[in-house]
Amino acid sequence: MQKQLLIIGWVWPEPKSSAAGSRMLQLIECFQRAHYSVTFASPAQLTEHMEDLNALDIATKAITLNCASFDEFIGQLDPDVVMFDRYMMEEQFGWRVSKACPNAVRVLDTEDLQSLRNARHQAIKQHQSASEASLNTELAVREVSAIFRSDLSIMISPEEINLLEQHYRVDPSLLVYSPFMFEPAVLDQETPCFDERQHFISIGNFRHAPNWDAVLLLKQKLWPLIRKKLPQAQLHIYGAYPPKKATDLHDEKSGFLVKGWVDDALLAMKNAKVCIAPLRFGAGIKGKLAEAMYCGTPSVTTEIGAEGMHTEHPWAGAVNDDINAMADQAIQLYQDQHVWNNASALGKVNAHLLFDLEQHSDVLIKAFEHVTDNLAQHRANNFTGAMLNHHSHRSTQFMSQWIEAKNKLENEHNGERE
């Protein structure tokens, strides 16, 4: 008999727009292979780049915040597992799931630790290094509370697992490591050689703050240094949803080309000679750098960019936080075929070690099965989670029901006026 997985999404997946979107589809495919029937529900608006989930045999449902209609929906579906896409969805719907389906395993997919990303962003704004970020923020309290309330949290980065266990004292039994997962055909694909490639590439959704910050850093500091040494080189910047302030940076004369949306991001990555990602803050692991690895495209990034993606082998390119050093290393990779060849080969080796589908999907499904088979004891061992579920969900429930009643009264009043 098929098990039922309900995913409550913060947004509808856009695999061609963001790493989070492609990551969500990887998780769904993993559960479909394990014979789960998947339903994806979201209160978000539909978007132009969203995936056609129905074509992938994924049922969909539009749901409403602060509305009892969700209770009826989930009661009829009666899922075995409910996955919350980011902590905000656990806050909104966790108490409803607990009430309607108390025996459903509740899973949080963090995507990345948003509280960590935000703390690092604030540190940069205050002219500090990301390592000086304050970790005990209100956002961290909310996000880590959601992790404690959940039966299991899917973590994409080993660095974030370490942070949760060491700093926030989250028990390892509540966490499972699951990075990007790629099939052998993806990891072993043929890619163009040095002479068949040209230009630098930078890619990332413009709505993601770390990506926009990196574009500005490229424009203002890094690209002028590279262009001075390579006057014919071009930097192609791709990403979904470019705002006018981004397209205004486009400059043919300096080779700084803001391309925006690209239908085939992997083709663009495979045809580029070097990927540049000067990320000053962020969390999780970076989809663009994972793609650069298996596309055989050497990358130049920061310590933040490479976080959670190291192996026993060197980085496939260069990791540096110094702008001048980054420029010199990018120039060397662009010009020196021997250095480029070594980095290109390393990328594919590292990608196999980090992102093997069979290995990580097996670990993920076994973690789910263990929690499912031992749910009562698992929850009994998580007393902190039990306390938070009792107090936090009660307060969230009362607030949600108050908003629902208020909306109902307003609608009735508006109907009378009409």
C-alpha cells in the first residue's frame, strides 16, 4: 500500500529559477521512488516559472492561511508524513496537522538555515565579517523551535547540522543530512573542453539577497580587476526575476552583461570557462556551485560559498575572501589550460563524493522509516519538542483562530454593505 506524503510549500517549486526549487523536486522524486504518493499544497500565488507538478504525477492543492478549510482537507487526505517547506509553514500549519493527524510524521525541510543567512546578512550590513554574526536572534528562536517541534528535519549542509547540535543543542536523532542528489547520468555527463568554452559566468535568482549582493560586488570591485587584465573577456550574469536596478548594470563596453532569465542554465554553465560566485553571506549549500562541479566548470568563490561542500580533495577552482586574490585566481583559471583542466576534473570527482543520488536517497528514506516505526518513543525522547508543541502551538492556534474569525466577520459585513 502506498504511503501518503503531503508537502506544505512556502512557494510553488521553480526548479529553473532557484536551487531551492530544484532541490524540492529532488526530494519529491526520492519519495516517489520509495513508493510514496505525493501531494503538494501551498498558500502561495501561482508563478510563471513554476513546475507543472501534475505532469510529474504530483497532486496539487491551493490552501488558505488561517482557515479551517485546511483541517477538512488534511483530514480527508490522512497523510502518513507531512513535510513543511521552511519553518514558516511549520508555524502556520503545524498545530493543525498535529490536531487533525496526530500520528503523521512531521518533517521540516529547512532548505537552509534562514536565521543563519539573515544573521550573516546583518553582520555584513554592520561592516562585520559573516563569522561575527550574532546567532541568538529572534529568527533563530523561531526556526530552531520549529526544528524541535518536528519529528525530523532535513538538513542540506553538514556545517548547519554541526551548528544545530553544538550551539543550539539539538539532538542528532532529530536531524538527517540530505544534500543535493543527482543521478549518475548527470554526474557523468560529457562536458566541453577548455578550448570549446568562453566567458565567465555568474548565476542566481535576483530575489535572493546573497545573489544580488554578489552581483554588486562583481560590478563595483571584482570585474574591473579581471577586465583590466583580460580586456576582451565577458561576464554573463544569469538569473530569474532581474529587477530594473540589475538590468541597468548591463554594460556592453565593459563586458558586464546582465542576461537575466535563461531557459537552460546547465547549458550556459557548461559553455562557460569559469564560474564566479563572490558570496559574502548565505547559508546551506549553493546550487550554482554544485552545478559548476558536475559541469566541469571551475569556480571561484568565498569561504561562505564553499561552506558545506568540501571533500578530502581540493576545491575545483579557488576559495578566497580577498577580492584581489579572487581576481588573480579567476584570471589564472581563464588563461592557464593546465590549471583549468585539473580544476575541471576535480569538480566532477567532488560532485560524485558529495551528491550521489543512491547513497543519499537511501539514507533519507531509512531515516524516515526509522522515525515512522518508532514514532511514540521518538517523540517521548524529545521532551523539548513536546513542551514547544504544547505552548507554541496553542498560542499559534488561538491567534490563527482569531484571525479566521475576524476575516469571517469582515466578509459578512462587506456582504451586508453590498
